[in-house]
Amino acid sequence: MKMLRKLQIGCISLLFAGGVAAFLQSQWLPDGSEPGLVWDSEGGFAGPEYFDNDKLVFRLITAGTFAIPDEDSNYAVINAFQTWEDVENAEIAFSRGTNVTVDTPVASANEDFTIGFTDGAGNTQWGGNLGGATGLATTSFFLTTPKQISDADIAFRTSANFSNDGSTDIDLEATALHEVGHALGLAHSPHAQSEMSYVGSWIGTCQCNTGGRTLTEDDKLAISLIYPVEGYLATVGTISGTITKTSDSSNVHMAQIGLFDSNDVLITTSLSDSGTYKIEGVPPGTYTLRAFPTLNSAENDNLHQSWESLSSLFLANGAPTDFITTASDDAAGVVVSANTTTSENLTVADGNSSMTCRFSTFKNGLTTLARTQGIRLKRGQAETVGLIGANMPSVGTLDELSILGGGLVISDFKDEASGAPNFTGETIVWDLSVDGAANFGSRALVLRNSAHPSERYLIFGYLQVYDEGSATAVAGTENPVDSGLGVGQSNVIMNQFTITAGAEEDSRVREWEITNVGTGSSGNVTAVTLNYDDDGNGQVDPGDTEIGTDTFAGPITFRSAYTIPAGATHNFLISYSFNGSESNDDNFLAQLSGLVVSGMDSSKTLAETGLPVNGGTMTIDAVSPTVDSVSADKTNGAYGPGEVIPIEVVFSEDVIVTGTPQITLETGGTDAVVDFTGASSGSTLTFDYTVGTGDVNTDLDYISTSALAFNSGTIRDSAGNTAVLTLAVPGAAGSLAAAKNLDIGLPVVDFTAAGQSTDETTVSVTVTATLDRTTSQSVSVPFSIAGGSTAADPDDYTVATGSPLTIAAGNTSATITINPDDDDLDEAAETVIVDMGTPVNASQGTIVTHTLTIDDDDATPTVTFTAPSQSAIESVGGLTITAQLSAVSGRNVSVPFTVNVAATATVTNDYTITASPINIAAGQSSQDITVTVVDDGDAESNETVIVDMGAPTNADQGATTTHTVTITDNDSVGFTVTESSGSTVVAENSGTDTFDVVLDVEPDSDVVLTVTSLAEAEATVDKATLTFTIGNWDTGQTVTVT
């Protein structure tokens, strides 16, 4: 319990809450001048002995003068504390401290929160006296804001004739629930059905008050205001205002004000102080306010909290104001929002209540009973109920008889004259039927008498509507199955069961009966423990609440105050501890054989279904499991580094493993210690062994009969018997080697050499694969011819051996046969590259490639030009020069060549030629050089292209190594004549004309042009010839015509 308030130190006072009290909170007034009482675990005013992890610690007096009389009564008090703790929005919890077993000295009365009974004279454990009170709570507090409680004690009057089963008229639990409320800071309430009211409730079936073991919304709202859970106050609102008389606006003091929700169900009540009132903690919604005066004891109205039992703080401001109301005085449609205050002022009329009620009545069979308490009815119930009082309306004067909240039918109203029983006082009765879907909660009775038309009589809490729940017990999903159990086991889960509360109301489990069933003696069970299984996992976890522990002397009964919310299912566990004297084949079964469950709204003992609930039958098994055999989940064969071999240890029965047991295997120089890796239960345990580098054993086995070890773990059967780990002698029946032939540490396979050479005349060559040791398994060595080989299959060789190569078991080598082909081609040495693949039952060594080189035995061919020369006119376009081998070669032949400097043709201007060298491909006999002749249009001499063969590659020069191409010119030199001056038309007898002559192209040698006149009689030229040289061919020469 953690109170979220910081307090200021004041002084100490003393409050006897059973004698005087305030509304809602002790020491509280609506104007805030008195802030109320609170426990605060962080305030420092109550000593640390009052708190245990923020829970308020109470101590029961179980021995001495002030002892609680019996265990049933102890649990009546414990259940009362639990009921307050169950309030949803209240952050409050309790812890039962150590019992008080000696008389508490008066001097130390303020050192513990104690609960006890008075002595015969009514004296209490703190030195006070109860007088005529049934119970009393005393509270010490500091005058802080709010006032912080520093101590509390509760005492019950020994002579009050309490009962715990309804056999007397005073129920201890209901009384304790009331007094605990006072000890927490609550006071008496005007709400008749409230636990904090003197009025209370009854269910009409007897004179007992077990019906008072429940809290109304009024109680829950009040405790939630004092100890709110974090954030709660921000979700609720407040209504405050004034209440005055209409006639003179005078303040109304100690008016009882009822707050009704939108269904007209009574939520809570409040008191006014000198004309002001306040109702806090109101959930958002729309409400109606109704007022009724506070009466005194002299008015003999037992269905209202009399003003003498209300707060001295209120009484200090005067006696209650008399007034009357009608429906017109009600404040309807009052809207409340979260974290806000709604102001609502009320008015009432002058007057005194003419009607008063002494008792409520309830017809039980042929007898009508009467009590000074409100009535509780179940949904669907129909009863004859009524009132006994003064100035009750008769059949003729009844103006209104209603019970607010809906879902009710009132009929057959009777007064004494028409059939109501004749008690002291006026009796009226009526039939009341509650609908099966009526709203839960408290209801107000409205009564109007036409003899008093201006007033309305209200009872806040005349009726409480509830429904009756149920409890269903069944086996849980983790209920243990029948199994074996070792001798002397502790905390063995014997039963998991669930209890489901009906949707109608919360259920309180008060008693649990557990019976041992089976052939085993219950005397061998040293402890029976009942736990709440919070997560339903079938195991007792650190957070699982222990409900009780005991030993068998017949069926065990655990008492508790365990609440299961409406509609919820909770899991529970029964566990046994044994003394070790059990005999083999004894069996034990824990049975949930009985429950006592009550409803938290109905206060009735609920019907439970599903009983008995049996756990699993646990049969004592005193025989330890042993190892039957060891094997492996692998086929016989060889296994190399990195491969996993699951080693299987088979036991004589199912076992359960914890930790990491180990088995040690014989693996050569360093033995392999293998961890357990399999499932944690079953008859076969698996140890995954990974073959390590360097591990060697041709027939794998463990090292000795003690090779299996717990390694700080456990191997037990379901009965808890520890397994015997002795193994069969290695190699003997039942051993790993006897079950499997596992060759580990694979042999290494290599080619015997990285390469070899031969010539092509060799008939066959072998490539040998060799193991470094023999093996019991045949070894398969796949191989392939690498793409980098230069020899071609089948032209140069064939492989006579197919892949894979097999090395038989017990052998260390095998060969691959390659047959070279003796062809007639001159060729380079060629290679056959053999690559080893991934072996089976062996691992690759370092020599995994073998290169076979095949040398050639054929002569080198010669190469020659097929002719020494050829001629062609320059318009031929292209011509070829052929280089011819003397024999086809198996190699590419490269023939370089150059153009001799003596050649007269100019490359590019006169010809172009294939780039050097030319290549004669393997298998070909010749290749051409192409000469492309340029037809240039120039008049020139014949020209030559002389091609000289260089030194060939992969061939020798032949006889003709020079070839001359003669290019014959097909052009003449042209010229151009251009008029340079004068006129082409002149007089016959006078005038000249000149012409410029120039060659069109550069000549290879001097050019002489002859110039003549075709009509010398008419015209003459001044030059007979024109000579052009290579130097002046493009310079014009002038010819003058006269």
C-alpha cells in the first residue's frame, strides 16, 4: 500500500471510530477544512513495523487475554481485510504479521496494528473499554494535511455472541469489515446498505447478518478516494454546492444527499455541513440528487443512520435541520465530467418528516420477519416485503410506493387492515418481483402518504439487487499425467486444477479440502502445499502465492481469503513432499475433494461443480534407469572432419535430463568430449559428435565403461531416480563399435605426382591416386579433365578409365589410364590436366591436379611462295601472293613478310597490302597476302612491289621467299589551256591573243608538247614546243597567237 500524499507534521489525537465518526472519511468536512485520515507508508509517522513492501501489516492476537477465539474467527478477520483490498480502484493491500501470543501491555498499544477480543469486562488490548459497542476501531493520527494515521487497533466484544456461519444474529466478518473500514479512515455512511452504515442489510432467510459481508459502490468510492490508484482521480469528477430552504434561504445542516445514476440506481450518499455539501470520486455521467433529513434516535427510525452516530465535526455545527422534500426538489440531469467540479445547489421545504420506519419486513414461509436493515434480493426473486413504522400510508392513503432503479414490479399492497401482520407499529407489506435482468446495486424506496401530501419519505438503500454466482472446478491444462515417482521427493506437483467464477459476481474461496487417494500411506507425505499458479505453467514459480501448507491426518482443509473476479479462471497447484519411507509401487493421488466458495455480492455460499478434481497418479518407482546400448544415427561408413555423427545412448526407460551430460569418444591422439544436445526427455539421449581435424578411429567407440558423465547435470527418470551411467565394455555387445562401423578421420587421397611427360607414340599412360592409409570402406575419387588442357579428346588422346575412380576397401591406390594418339601433324607439346573432385570416404590431399604433357614426334613443314612474280595492270583492283606449306601442320604457322625497299611502287599511293604476318591455321596448308592496286589516273612508268618472306614460326622457309608484283600503268599526261589576255576575236590584220598551258598531273619525267597553228596563213604561234619538268609541271607557260 503506497499512499501518494506528502504530509506535514502536526500533533497526535485519538479517535474512537466505533463511537464517533465522520461521513466517508473520519475527520473530514466538505469545505476542506478537515481533510480526513490516511495511512502513508512514506510519510514517516507510522513506524516501519506497520508496513511490509508498502502493505499495511496487521497482527492477530491468538493467545492471552485478548485472543481471537479460534481459527474460523481469524479467517473472518482476514477475509474482511481481503474484501477491502479487492476494491479495484484502491491502491491498498495488507499483510498478516506475526501473531500476538502474549497480553499486549497498555504501554505498547500504539506499536502494532492489532486485532483482538475484549476480556469479559469489555476491556481492550490497548487499555480502553468497549462499553456497549459490538466492535471498536481506535485510530491515532497526526494533525497533518491530510491527517496521517500512526496507529490503529480493533477489538470485538467477547459477549457479543458472534458467529461465523450465520447461526447467531451478529456475523463476525461483517463486523470486522465495518471496523477495518474505520481503521482505514472511513466513517459511518447515510447509505443504509453501505458496510460503513449502522443499518446494513439482510436477505430475509434468517436473523443472521452474513449478508453484510459485501461492499456497496458507496464503500468502494470512499476507499478509492483515500487510497486512489495512480491516475484514478483524473478519471472522476466532483459535485459540490449548497442546500438551503426555499422559504428563507437558510442553510440546511446534515442533510443526507443521495446520488443516483442515469438508471436511478443509488451510487453514494453525502452529508451537508452548514448548507454546503461535496461528493467526490463521481464517474463521468448524468446524475440525479435527492435529499432527506438526518433523524435522531428519539424519532425511532432504524432504517436511517441516526445523527448521534455521525461525526462530532458535523455535530459541532449544530443539530440536523428538519425539512421535507418532494420530487420537485430533486436536481436531475446533473452532468459530471472527469477531473472537473460540477456545481449544483439544492433547495428544500420547511417541515418535519411525519413518517418514520423502525423495521423492514420479509415474509419467510408463513412467518414474517422484521429487521432494522435494508433488504437484499436476487435477480429473478419474488418476495413479500414491507415496513413497520409510524404514520405509514394505508391502502386508502397510499399516494406512492416505488423503489427506484427499474426492473422491479410492486403489487398487492396491504396494510394491517387488509392482511399485513400486526407488529408494534404500523405494518405495510407488498409483493416485490425482481426482473432477471434488473440493474445491480442499491435502490432507494419512495413512500408518499396522501395524509401528508407535501412530504416524501426516502430510504437510501432500502433494497440491494444482486445475482448469485457459481464456481466450477476442473483439471488444468498442465495437470500432471500418471507417472513414476522416486523415493523421498520434495515439492512434487500432484495436481493442477482451475476454478472459474461465474460471470454474475466475484467469488471468494474460503476453504479447500484436499484428500490423498491411493495405496501409499499419507503418513509418508511430510507436506501438502496449495499454491496459486499465476501463469498456469504447472510449476510453482517465485511469484506464485502460497495459500497453505499442512500434513495429512485425514483430508486437509485450508482456509483462505482468495478472490476470483467474475468470469475469470485461476489455476492452482497441489504439491507433496515425501519422507523417503515410501515402498516401490506405492501410488499417491492428490484430490481436490471440497470447496467453500461465497459470492462477493450475494454473500452466499455458492454451488460448486466439477468436484472432485483428481491429479495424476504418482507411482513410487525405486528402480534407477540404466544404459541399454550405445549406437549412432549414421550408416556405416567413413566420416571426415566437420561431419556430425549423432551418438545415441539408449536407456532402460524414459529419462529427464538437466544440464549438459557428456560422453568421451576414442578419437586418436586427443579424445573427443561430446556434449549432450538432444531432447531433454525420452529413452534415447543424443550427443552430436563433430569429427575434428586429426580425429582418427577406424571403428569409432567410447573410451571406457565410465565414458558417460553427468558433468554437473542430472539424468533421472520421471520418478526422480538418478540413472546409472555404466556403459558396456568398448567393442562388446551394446557398445558403439558393436552397433556401428564408423571410420572417422577420413584417409587422405593425393595424385602421386603433380605431372609427367610422354610422346605421342606412347600407347598408354597412368595417373595414380593414392591413400595415406588403408580404410575399411571403398573410396570413390571423382575426376575430370580441366578446361585448361591443350590436348583434344579424341584427336590427341582418349581416357580409358571412367570417373569416379574407385579405390577398393583395403587398397591404397588406383590408376586412371590415358591413351595418347600418334597423329602426323607437327604440333606443340600438348597437356591433359586431370582435376580431382571431392572424394567419398576420403578427403583431398595437397596434390589434386595432375598434368600429362604429350610431346610431338613429327617434322617441321616448310613454307614457300607459290610463284616468284606476277604482273597486272593497275586497274586490276587486287591480287594475291600465296604462302604454301609443304605439309599440313597441327600448329598455327605465322609467316612474317616485308616490302623490299627496291620496290618502285609507293604504298598507299599505288597499292595497299595485308598486314604482316599472315597466319596459316593448324590443319590448313596455305594463306594469301592480298595486294590492292590503286588505279590513280597518273601517267607514269610501270612500278613494282617486292615482298620478302621473313622467318616463319612453327615452319621453315622454303625455296621461294621473294615475290615481285609489277604494276603496269594505264594512264597518259593531260594538260589545260586557259586564255590569259586579249580577245579570241581580233581584226584580221591586227591583234594578238595569249594562252597559258599547264600539265594536269606531275609527270614521272620531262614532257614536251608540240605547238602548231592549223592555219598558219591566218595565225601563227610564238613557240613550237613547250617543255615541262617534274619541277615546273604545274607552272603555266604562255603561247602567243598573232
